[in-house]
Amino acid sequence: MEFPFIHTNFWDALIAVPAIIVLIEILKILLPLNSSLIPMIASAIGLVISIFITHPHSLWTGIVMGIVYGITAVGAYASFVKFVSSYRNKRPSDFYR
């Protein structure tokens, strides 16, 4: 059995990852979600997008790229939240040092 050749492009990251972030934010508004469940939900949404939309030709490619989409979305969201929280906690004079 050969490993599948995974084709991905710039549009996958440009559309799938922000879509996952937006869907997670909508779910957080509509449902009382525990923050520890967010990465698992993001990975599940990434799997659905990857398997059924971006890579329907290969299940293994869809699984691998779905996990990548979910992990990327969680990482991008976490880094943005950390940046905003650290920015809000600093005085303006701290940024000029």
C-alpha cells in the first residue's frame, strides 16, 4: 500500500482555516461550550470540511488535511487571543522600550 500524495494549496488555508474559526465562534455564542472541547470541535469541523469538500477523492488525504486544518485554526486563534490579552495588559509606554 502506498501513502497518498497530498495535494494542498494556498486556498485551502485561506478559506478552510478562517471558516473553522468563524464556525467555532458561532458555536461559542449559541452553545455553552467548555473551552477544553474547542480543539476537538475544531478538528471535527476540519475533518468534515476536508473529507467532504476539499479532498473528497481520498479518505486518507481528507483525514490528514482535516486534522491539519483543525490544528492550524486552533493555533491561529490561540495566538490571536494571547496577543490581544497581552496588548490590553500593557501600558502604552511599555511598547517603546
